[in-house]
Amino acid sequence: MQTLTVGLAERSYPIHIGSGLLGHADLLLPHLPHKRAAVVTNTTVAPLYLESLRAMLQNHGVEIISIILPDGEEFKNAQTLGLIYDALLTHRSERNTPLIALGGGVIGDMTGYAAATYLRGVPFIQIPTTLLAQVDSSVGGKTGINHPLGKNMIGAFYQPQVVLADIATLNTLPDKELRAGIAEIIKYGLIRDLPFFQWLEQNMEKLLGRDTEALQYAITHSCLNKAEVVGADERECGERALLNLGHTFGHAIETGMGYGAWLHGEGVAAGTIMAADLSHRLGWISGKDVARIRLLFERAELPVVAPGLGTEKYLQLMGLDKKVVGGKMRFVLLNGIGNAVVKGDVPEDLLRQTLEVCVNQGIKHND
């Protein structure tokens, strides 16, 4: 097991990464002093891991409230969030009762937002069971739900007390979900870590083959990058915005296609190619760099072509992005592989060129 720390003064917390950690009660019990907790999971993860987690904690005298939600991005909304509140109120859950998120990014985001808002704040523990959640969404305290007009537009910054990333849970993860997580791993190399990007180029097949050593290295390295960024900029006033590479385009894809049609990591992959294309049009990276980035995503079997929503639809959806300031869109772009920047004055003609090329390719690809 490896343990990293997200440094936020008195709110700092550990990230434990290793195989078989779900069986280690000692990693959770210090955060359950009142011997009561609510576990929030979904219909896919519950049959796999809920009973063993509940039995382990009950053996140590912890009373468990189980809350099982429907599975899927399309359920990351206010109605489903209400189911968590209903269960907490029905069981008279108190302010000292932690919420444990057992699942992927959707469960983690909704459970965290419920924890931030129930009784104005209760403790929160992350047990991510997907690769994407282990390397990204479980770390950093971003919580929330989707709105029909925009992804993650309703939420709060609310940090967990501990993150427990058990690599063994990836054994039951579908290949498509594994690849979606790799998209976020590639992101770290692109925005701030060229040596890690080069390592990914050399080890992509090992990751796809679920090599335990390679997965542990990639997860640890990703979490280390994110922990450093979050520790320096918790509320996304500066450097943390760089973690959104590909997300302005990607969130537009997810919203425009209907939540759940594209996995988040798939949207990020296609969105990152669009960001690289726009960076090239600005003269910041070479065509060779764009091709190199595209090839790595292709090797990860991720989409490199955006769906054909239409240029105007993309512009409309991106205008609702959280990074819009003063009515102007801001983009995370690349000034070289391993060096991302935020730019808020992208010439509209270049943005339209990127969208039209990608959208036209998308129509051709979808046909």
C-alpha cells in the first residue's frame, strides 16, 4: 500500500492506494468514532462489495445504513440526490454519522454533495471502485449533480476525510469503464508531467491488460499530481483549472448527447483532441504533437472524434460551462505536451474551425 496526503492544513487527508484494501478495517475505523455510518452505493456495485464491507464494519461494532441508488450518469440529478436525504432522515442520521461513497464518480459526487448539505455538513469517506474515480473524482473535494442544461453545474467543494482506492475492485470493472479512466490518467501527463506522458506511451498495453504494478504506478502518479494541484489551489482560483483539459468540449458532448450516452472519460478523450487541435491552430503545439496525443488515445481505445452535434450546438453548450467568466469562455489548452495553460480570449474563427473540423469528422465517423 502507498499513502499520499492532500495537504489542506487542518483538513488534510490521506489517499491509500493498494490491492485488497477493502478488507483492512484499520484504514476506516479511525474515521468512524461513533460506530455508525451510511454507505451510499448503486445497483451495480452493491452486489459486488457492499455485503463484505458491511460485514467487516459490523464485526467491529459499526452500525451500517445502506443506501442503494440506480446506476448511471443519467441518475446524477436532484431526484436521486433526494433518495439519499430520504434515507438519512428516515434512519435519523446525525451530524456525526459519516457518509461512505462506495462506487464510481457518480456515487462519489452525489454522496459528497449530500454530505456537504445534509445537516449543513457531515463527515464523508471515499471508496472509489472505478479507475476514473480512483485517479480523479474521488480526490479534491469536487461534489455535485448535473442539471439538464449543464453537467456538474450544482455542487460544492467538500473534502473527504480519507480516500481508499482498492485496485482489486478494478478486476470487476468493464473494459469500457477502464478505458474511460485512462483518459483522465493521460490528462495528467499532458497538463504538467511530460515524463509521465512518456511512461504512458511505453506502458499503455500493460494498463489495458490490468497489470497490477502498472495500475498502481499510474493511479499513484495521477493522485500525486492531483494532490499537489488541489493542495495549492483547492477552489480552482488558478492552477486547478488546468485539471479541466478537454472538459469544456467533453462536458458539451455529455450534455448534448444525453447523460450516460458517452462516459465522462470518453467525452474527455474526444474533448482533449479538440483542445489539442485548437492549441495547434493558435500556433502553440505542432501538428506532430497533435498526432502524438491522438495516437496515445487511439492506443487506449478511446474516441478521438467528437459526435456531430453541430457547431452552434457546441457553442451553446460550452457557453454554460463553469469556467465562463464575464460571459466569455475559457479553455484549457496546451503550450507543449506537459504544459497546459488557461486562455480566455480564443479567436472565434479558430474555435469555429476546430469545431467544424471535429463535428464534420464526427458526422462522417458516426455514419
